[in-house]
Amino acid sequence: MSRRRRRSDHAAVVLGMFETGLGVARSLGRNGIRVLGLDHRPGVGFRSKYVEPSLCPNPLLETDAFVEHLAQVAKAEAQRPVLFVTSDDFLLAVARHRERLEEVLLLNLSDTATLESIADKYRQYELARSAGIPVPATFLLASPDDVAEQQQRIPFPAFVKAREVTSWRKLVGGNIKGFIANTPEELERHLAELVEVGVAALVLDLIPGPDTSHYEACCYMSRDGQVARAFAFRKLRQQPPGFGFGSLVESVRDPALLELGARFLDSIGYRGVGSAEFKRDERDGELKLIELNPRYWQQNSLAERCKINFPMAEYLDLIGEMPAPTTDYEPHVKWVNMTADFDAFRVYRRRGELGVSDWIQSLGGPKVYSNFAIDDPIPGVHALSSNVAQRRPARALVKGIARFIPRTETR
């Protein structure tokens, strides 16, 4: 049987149809792989021509029903499908039911204990320290009363963030990464608010430096523990600025960054795709771990555009056709979410940090878009129309860019 025939016998099941899952689905679909896209809410990926979409139970609220649904989807296929996890919502449900799911699916995932340690950001930092990976000073405070006891040790300004991201997103908000506390009194107030809603938090040293000091090292660790694929990018802008996701990012060659990320993953016996975010501390020039995300990262389609296809590497590894390891890719290519980046630009502009002409110029050069693609345009059109309908600043994006372009600006 030919290689192409064997590939087409195995469908791919992609969990999560936000733009992260859309990127994974396109990377597979363009290579002739049939993609079954599952999510508990309709996402932009449901609109892709490369996806056979279907709704599934919410894995956070109906775990057993979700696992059974996923197993039935897989059992309907002639060959075991290859599983891809692109959302935190699905990760622990899959890991905790691995034995059941491995009967009907092909998957490459770290063991459950490792994934649970990564999900707990405090334990994640402990793992990093043990591996010699630099991390910010970290404090685990259970209540506002602990602030007085630790006050002399906590550096201010401090950053308050989730200890466990899923409960934080549910109870605090998915777009809120954390809170800055400039004084002990502010820290006490933030902790009191979080205790009231039942969310555990960490207090960290706030690493100084601009948004462009954020980097990510993305690796695929094969079933036998090799660094089969490695890719790096840096953020050019974030939404919201300071503590958001990268609305405009750029591929970079940085062997030291990749070595740091791969060393951390190897030290914990990691398997599958992982993305380690670092920030360069302007006080000492050292890259310090922000967090490790044990799944596909939001801008994964940038790697495919740079000629390094992570989903295909994972797919081939799991069907027994793993290609040779590579870290070769094209640098200085950008990924942009236009509506989010326009939102970010408005904030940077109000601060006096970015002018209109500089923003427009920054969008130049080779790039890939978060949702829109020439060969698969409907998701991009749907995302833009949905944003406009929700009265987000995307409406200003559509009308405003043309108005901005001819303006001559003095900075």
C-alpha cells in the first residue's frame, strides 16, 4: 500500500476549533489528511473547508460524556484516528482517560502526573527550577493575611496570576491574564477578591521589559523522546498590551532560546507539542520562564508558513512514518490577528508608544493571518463579520484604516 494511501486511512481528530485548532486543521488538510473537528461550542474552525465539524459535550462539565463521545467518533473510523489537542479545556480530560482513549485513538501525550504538574503553575515553576530553568521569584499566598508575613520578600510591583488556568478563566475571565500590585495594600485587595470567588493565585516578581521581550520556544517531542521539531518566535504586540496573547508575532532564529525550551521539556520527560514562553529580563538580560503550555500554541500556523509543519510531524510519528528531526525554518515571517492587533494598536497609540504610520508599516512583509487564508477564506470572513456584529473595534478597523493611511503624522 502506498504511503499516501496509508495516510488517508487515518483521519485526524482535532479537539478545539478556535483559531489554534483551525491552524492545525489547515496544516493537515493541505496534506490530504481528513480532519474531524470537535468542540463544545462552534468555533471559527467549524467554517473551514478542511474540517468536518461536530459539537461534543463540554469536557469540563460533562467529562464522562465527552470521553464516551470522543471514543464513539473514533470507533466509527476504519483506522484509529490521530488525536490533536489544541485547547486547555480538553487536555486533562484526555490525559485522565488515556487508557480508554488509546484503545481507539493514536496519541502522543505526556503522562497524567506530568500534565497535572504543568497545569499547576506553582508546581510547574518548581519543575523548571529543578531543571535549572530561570523563573521569576514566586510566592504562594493563600490569603490576604499572608502578605504581611511575606512583605519583606515580595518585590513590588508584583504580578498576581492564576495557579490553575481553567478555574481562573471560568471565574475571573479568559482575557484577564492577571493583575499588577504596586503596593502591599493593592496585593491584599487582589488576593481578597480572588479568595472570594474561590480562585487560587500566585504572586510573582514582575519582569520588566517591553512586550517585544516575550519569546516562545515551541517543540514537538516524539514518542521516543527526540526533539523532532523546534520553532521560535517573539511577540511584537500583545492584546491586551502587557499581559495578553501575541496579536502580532514574528518567527526568529534563536538557538539559545530553543535549547532552553527543549531542555525543560526533556527534563520532565515531556511528549507531544509544547510551547514555553519566556521573557527577557531587562535587569540582567536573562530569559525567564513565564509558562509552559502543554498543547498547540495559538500562532501554530506561522510555523507551517515558515516550512516547518508540526501537525504533520506528529501525525507521521503516530502512524509510524516519522520524518527526520529538523529545526530549519524561515525567519522574519509574521502572524497577525488583525482585529485583535487593531485593538492593541489603539492602546499603544493612546500611550504614545505607536503611531499610525508605524503600525501600518509593522504589518508589512511576509505573513500569515490568524483566520483568513486564500485557499480557505470563509473562516476569516466569518470571524470579521462576527466581530463587526458584536460592535467590537473591528468596525473601526474596516472603516478606519483607509482614513488613517493618507494622514501624515509627525512623531
